[in-house]
Amino acid sequence: MNALIWRIALRNVLAHRVKSVIVGLIFGLGALVGVVGNALVDAMDRGMSRSIIESLAGHLQLHAKGGKDPFSIYGDEFAGMPDFGVMPDFAAIQAVVEAVPGVKAVIPMGSQVAFGDGGNLLDRKLAALRAAVKVGDGAAGADLVAHIRRILDLVVADMSAARGLTTDADVEARLRDAEAARTDAFWADFEADPLAKLEVLENRVAPLLAQPGTLPIWFLGTDLDRFQASFPRFKVVLGGAVPPLTRGFLFNHGVYEEAVKHRAAWAFDKLVRAAGRGKRIADDAELQGHADVLRGQVRSLEQQLGPADQAVVAQALAEGLGGPATLRELLTRLVTVDDETLQARRDLFYAVVAPRIELYAVQVGDTITLRSFTQAGYARAINLKVYGTYTFEGLEDSTITSQHNLVDLLSFRELFGHASADSQAEIAKLRQVAGVQDVARGDAEADLFGGDGPLVAEGSAGAVLPAGTLTVQRAASTTFRPEEVNQGMALHAAVLLDAGDPAGVAAGKVAVQAALDAAHLPVEVQTWQEASGIVGQLVLMIRLVLVIVVSLLSIVALVIINNSVVMATMDRVREIGTMRAIGAQRAFIKQLFMTESLVLSLVAGTVGALAGGALVLWIQHVGLPATDEFTTFLYSGPDLRPTLTAFHLLGAVGNVAFVGFLATLYPAAVAARIPPVEAMATRG
């Protein structure tokens, strides 16, 4: 009986070609969308998990229980720094977690926002002049003096033009000092007392210039040695890594390019990169804004160019732009671009101007001052050497992974307001020498003023504290001991596991949490997806969108297939009635219709799935390019290369077969109710 049903079903599918083609196309399209959609979403899921795990989060994140705000390694959806508690004793946590089987590394971390200050252009030139004077480099000093005088000419010209807009007496006095510093008389006796002249310039004149070097910096304090070893995508771009057990600072290269680079170079880069993606200045308001920024950089470029460089640049620009003109006119023409001149002007800028200016406000090797507010709310500043810039390989264009600059963990703790072991020992020593005692709140007045008794002079007027006990403000050492890294606080920590698949991460979370609970440590464990907040839910949202799209397609397919089969059933009344007249039961008719749908869905679904598989393999070969910073993060690289699995193929065919089954239930029931008399009543 089953063989007979299959033969009749196959004959009917071939006999009703129009209906079979229409329904088959729907089945095939559904299978194709299912294969391609699921392969792409799975690839995005793997890509984004790699982006997060291999750039910051690790497989698990540890943080203190009971924080005021929900924990997120990316802050409060990029809007601020939430308070999710402190883990005061990282060493105890590390010992427990590293003892759990399958744990490779535990890396302490803490995020904070600070303001970095590298000074303005005049500050940096004066610092260089001071260094040249110190070593007796007369040639370098002469060049710097000429450049400084040129900067003063521009500053005085700008300030004089706005003189009537301010009544500040101090600004007016500083402007007079700047005017005096332009004169030959000021510099005539510079060599006789250079330090006195530099004091005037640094303290009185330099503050007149704006401070473009001040910028907000989101930094991650961590064990830099362990961080670099544990995240294989970590790559130094400029300079070098911070030496082991050394205080230092690493710019994220994305931040360095975006916030520290000269605005002219920044604007040229933005415009050329957008042009490479097919965008045009004439059609894009954002690019027109970048072009406006570029046109506003003429005065800044003039200040950057020293007298010797000005002649060279003017000659080169005159040759490149056609025709002689003043330096300002040539610079104005250089930075005034449109879609036709953009690439040539950008190449000319980098060939002629960029080598002769400070391309970055903070150079590799400079010392940057980080100013931040501690946990207690008071300001703290620390000076750190900038050793270089870094990125995560393959994620260079991702804004999400280009946020955190890196500092050593001890410097982070100081900015956060956590006293180091040395600081705590020094405070204890001061308390002991000074005789400091803890008093109850109710006894404070009596202990301070001696109660109601007479005043008594105590101690010796000539008593002095032992030498070395008042070293409250001491310069921070540039190196530290290995044990100092772990012996202190951390805001959170990344845990890397041997098994990084979803099952391994879930099992690792359970094992680590159990170990911490057994040790009575108030620490919560989250997977990378839980700890990354809304960022970690992006793929779930994309998959949800795919499910909605497929569901809508399935509903449409159900309606179309249902209508097609119902209409075909009405056309086959004579055929069905005849089969009923010769003894076919209703169950046989139902099975026949369901088998026809199954044959069609399997054949068309298989063809569609194979076509979808071929498309996936083609995308895998050529790659689906990332179009912006977000897709770079989502793909975990410059392009997406999905993989094809048997699950994708079988799942797509199974889905269309199920849709076909649902769509045929009603027509099959209608066909089964056709009585034999209908065959005799229907004219052939």
C-alpha cells in the first residue's frame, strides 16, 4: 500500500506541473533562505564571541557581588562608569580560581576615566628648548627659538584681534608679556640666563595658547605582562610594549588615531577612507563636516611649521598645487578639497607637510599626565611614560574594541584611590611616630581638648621626628615587584579556559562559581555574553530577526501552498471521486495528499538547500566584507566567512517539509470528504 501511494503521489506531482512548480519554488526559496541565513548568523555568533573573548572579556568575568549597578565590561552602554563594587583581595580570588581544572589564566582588571594632558604646542616646544639648553645643543636651541618666536607672532596676532572681547586684567598682562617675548631685546640676553626667560614663557605666555592636548581617556588597568600573553590578538602598532614589571601607558591605536592625531591628518584619513567605500563629499553631510574641519586647520599648520620648514613646504606646495603664493594661501588650497582633488591633496599633505609637524599631540616616548577622581571623590594625578600603541589584530577598525587604553595595575590602583602596600606601610609608620590613635566619635572632643581639666603643655619644644618619616609626597617608582600586582584590589577579572566552546564556558562558570562560594568569597561569575551587556546580546537580536523573517516567510508559504492545494483539489474532484468509488478510503486520500506534499517539499527543499549551500561556499571563498566599524566587530575581522554544516542543510529541508505538512492538512481533509457520487456528477 505504501509503495502504491508513493507511485501515485509521484505521478500526480509530475502531472500537475504548474502547481508543482509554484509550490516547489516556495519550498526551494524557503530552504535557501534557511541555509544562508543560519550559516551567516552562526558565523556572526562565532565572530562576535571571538571579538569579545579575545580582546577583553576572556571566557568568564569575575566581579564583586552586591554592586550598585549591573556589571558590564563596556561600562553603562558606553555612557559612563558604573559602580559594580570592588574585589579588595585579588590574590585570594586568583588562588581559588586558578586551582579549578580547565582554567588557563586569571587577569586582574579595572576601568576608569581620566583626563590626559600632554600640554599645548608652545609647552612642548619650550620643554624641548629647556632640554636643548640643559645639554648645550646650540643648533637645536637656535631652531627652537626661531619656531617659538613664530608661534608667539601668531598667538599675539590672534589675541590682539580679540583684545576688546575680554576685560580680564591677567590675560591682558600675559598678552603684554607675549608681546615683549617677540622682541629682539627679550632674546638678546637669552643665553646669559635661559632658565629665567623660560620661566616667563612657560608660566606667563604658554597658558595663552589653547590646550588641545587635554582629552578624556578611558583606560583599563591590568597586569600588562599577563594581558599581552593571554590575548593572542594583542599587537603593538607603534613603539613597544611596556617592559615587564614597569609602570607605563599604552594608547589604543584607534584612540590614538581618532583623538591624538592632528586634525588635518585625521580629516584627510576620514575622507579618504569614506571615498574607498564609495561615499562622496558632495552627497554626504558627515563628510562635508569633515571637510569643514580640514579647512579650519590652516592656522594650526602654520604654528606647527618652523621657519626653516616654512620655506621648504611653501616651495613644495607651489610645485604641487601650481603657481607661487604665500604659505597661508598654499595651505588653504591644500586643505580645501572636493571629490576630485581629495586623493591628490591627501598624498601631497603626507609627503610634504606631515613629516614637518607634530602628527600626534602626544608622541611615543612622551610622559602623559593622567588626572582622575578617586573612589573617595578627590582628584589624583600621575605621570606615565607612553611606550607605544596597540590594537587587536583583525579588529583594527572596530570602535567597540578601540576604546580601552592600557595602564599598569599599580598606577590604576593609585588613580582609583587604593593605597599600595608601600603607601600603607608608610602611613602606619607616620601614625606610629606621630602617636595617632583611633578614637570613638563620642570621645573626640575630650580627646582633642582634654575634657574640662586645665590645659597642660606636653612634650618638648625641640622634639623632632626621626629623619625620613615625613616622606608623604614621594615620586612613584617606575618599577615594582611581581607580588605587588596580585596583592591589592581589582574591579573585575578575566578568566580564560581551556575549553572555549559554549558547553565548556557554561561548565567553567559553574565550576568557578562553586569554588568561590566554597571559599566564602563574595564574587560573582558571568560568561562573556552576560558580562558584555547589550553588546553580547547583538547576535541574539540578529537571530531573532532571522527567526521573525523566516516565520513570516513560512506564514506566507502556508497561505500560498494551502490555496494552491485547495484549488488543485477542486480540479481533481473527478479523480478523487473515482478512487473513492473503486474502494479508496478517506485515510488513503489523506495519505496521498500528504505524500505528494512530502515528495515536493523534499525534492524542492533539497534543491533549494543545495543552492543555498553553494551560495554559502561562495561567500566563504570571497568573504562578505565589513562595511563599517560595527560589522568589523560583528565579523571579528575585515570580512565574514561562514562555514557550511550538515545541520544547516538538513535543518532547512526539515523546516520546509514541516511547513508543507501544515499547509496540506486542510486540503487533504477536504479531499478525503469528497464522496464517490461526485465523480459521477462531474463532467469530464
